[in-house]
Amino acid sequence: MTLRDKKQAEVIQLYKDKNPHRCTLVLSTGFGKGKVAIDLIKWLNPPNVIILVNSDDLRDTMWRNEFTEWGMPEYYQNKVTMVNYQTAYKWTETTNAQHWYSDTLVIADEVDFAGGTEKFSRFFHAFPTHRTIGLTGFITKTKQPWFDEFLPVLVKYDADDAQGDGVLNKMNFVFIKYDLSRDPKDIKITYKKGGVEKSFTNSQCNAYDYNEKKFDKFKTQKEQLNIASLSGTMNASNYQKQIKHIDFQEKMAVKARSEILLHNKASVVIVRNLLNFILSDEDNKVVVFSKRTEQSTAIVGDDYVYHGGISKTKAAENYLKFMSGSSRLLGVCDKINRGVNIPNLNVGIFESFYGSDTKATQRFGRLMRLEADKTATIYMLLPYYMRKERDGTYTCQETAQVEWARNMIRSTNIRPDDTQVWDYRTVKEN
């Protein structure tokens, strides 16, 4: 019996001892939540099981494979109903009475997806009498009160616990600092002057600096308007009119700034070079996470992407090759955040992203399914830009993606010994 088996057995025994009617098991991704759930199903032996999931992959494939792996394919075929939260939240005891009996067991997989949300948590309120086991690897602080009231946590064994005990493999983080592109032909900007359409080109670095300064200007203007409104030197009608206009302009600056980061030409070059280095080792298997499908394709090519920017047939073909091991590279956007077990995945590259720590935890979890004595590597790209100051000098400044990275890893315990910084910036002092 492995250490993971022993820890799983402890969770199962705790449930048997407490025998709660409704609870949540917070167990690290890679711990074996599916195995724990199936062992509890064997013990409870309910005549009907509803398994709630948040994705079609979990609904159609992953749970069926779990039941087959643990010797219960016939039970799955005859007694298990799979349904997405996106459908189940509409159910009531009247409209779906055929599924509901007093001894039905509900397994709520990736329950943090639904718990505490206004829409998807309606399911749990509509069926309060059914025995329910929630499964998740992470609960945000904002959702914790909902879980305390409706699906209390019975046990918490997170990634830090599992890695510390040697149950799960560790992760090494490499933070790559680099400059936005300064190619003056990066972006074509069109405008009208005197009724005539004109255009010019600009670098992504300069364009980012321009929009960052616009954002700072609008922020200052809003502060001045608030002071004027509070002091009584501006009437409410005029204040509302001006603040609405500035809010819109500020949002446009933020959007323009974000689009530069999500279509970052420098990161395409950085990741391609990184992939040449990583894939030279035949033991490495890599997922590249991006936010835009066209960016993902620009980095890895049509034969290695799994997203909605290509046909479903082609995407499925690429995914199956990657899962089977005939391919060692996959570029994704939001396809494999939750619940997907990818054999031998040991490298993740975060090319572009927002600041969701929940999504980051899920993605990190894809890389914690190796043998416990192995280490996965996560590369995180941190772009910087050159800001032109009033005196004509330039300073190296963080882009918004650097702050998004801080927010993304805030719920992950990253040890100094497990981190490296690769700094390719031309000017390294801020």
C-alpha cells in the first residue's frame, strides 16, 4: 500500500465514522478524489447515483473511465446518471422527479464551480434532503461561508499538505522576465483627419506605454471629479455625465492594454525558443496556456492546439494524440482547467493569463499527477515595458500581467527553493 493509498483510506474511514448527510471533501488535485468517491459509493451502495460535473469531458469520459478502472463498469452503466451543473441547476423535484428517490446519492464533482454561485448552487437548495458529497481541490475565501452552511468541509488535504507528505510530486516555478516588442511595425493604427483615413505603425511597447498613461490620466481625472462633487463645486448632473464619459474612456484604455498582452509578439518568440529547449528532452510533455486562440495557434501551430479556433474534429484529434503520448505538446486556452488527468504531463507554460487563483490552482493540478519523487516545472511569462518619462529618459515598468501573476499564485504556497527567475530584460532595474 502506497502512502497515497493510506491517506485515501484515512479520508474514507473518517467519512464512515462521521457519516455526514452532506459534506465536502477538499482533496488536492492528483490525490485521487475519484477513487475516494467510488470507494464511498461501494460502502453506501445506493441504488441511484447522480454525479454533477462542470464539463463535457468529465460527463462523457472521465468518470466512466474511473468506474471502469476500479472495477465498477456495470454499476456505472445501470445506476449512475451524469449531468452538468449547467443543466442541473434548472432541475426541481417536480420537473425531474424520475431521477429522485430518498436513497439517491449526489456526488458533486469540482463543487467549487457551483457552490456559492447565484445560479448553479440552486441545485443544492432545490434538493436539500439528498445525501451529497462535494469534491474539490480548492475553495476560495469568498465561497467558504456558503460551504460552511450548505456543504460543510469534512476534511481538507490540499496540495501543500500532499506535497509535504510526499504523496504528490513537487513543482518548480520559473519566472521569465522579458521586454515587450519594440518593433516599430508591430501594430497598425488607423484614424481619420479632415475626413481622410490615415494610419501609422507603432511597437507594442510604445503602444502599451501610451495606453498606460491614458489610464493614469483618466484615474486622476476621476479623483478630481470626486473631489469637486464632494466639495459642492460641481452639481450631480454634470458629475454623472463626466464620470460616465471618463469611465468609458478608462475601460477602452484597459482593453487596449490587455489586448497587447494577449497578442504579445515577444511571448510568441520566447515560448517557441523555450519549447525547442524543453522538447529536446524526450521525457518532457508540455501544455502551453494562452488566453487567445490565435495566440495559441501562433505559438504551437494547428497540429498541436486544442481550442475552439479550429474544427472540433481537428481539436479532438490533437487532444487524443497528446493524451495517448504520440504528441508531447498541446496549446490550450480554457479546455483542460478542471478534472482532466493527462498522463506524464510534467511541464506547463503560462504564456498569457488573467489573475484567477482558482483557475491557476486547477491548472497547477494537471501537473501534480506524476510519481511523487518527480518534479513538474511551471514557466510563467512576465512582460515588462519601457516607460518614457517626462525628462526623456526611460524606465523599465511592470505590465498588468505581472500583477495578474501575483494574484494568480496568491493561493499557492511557493517555496523559495522551488523558484528561479530568468531575466531577459534590457534594463533590469525598475
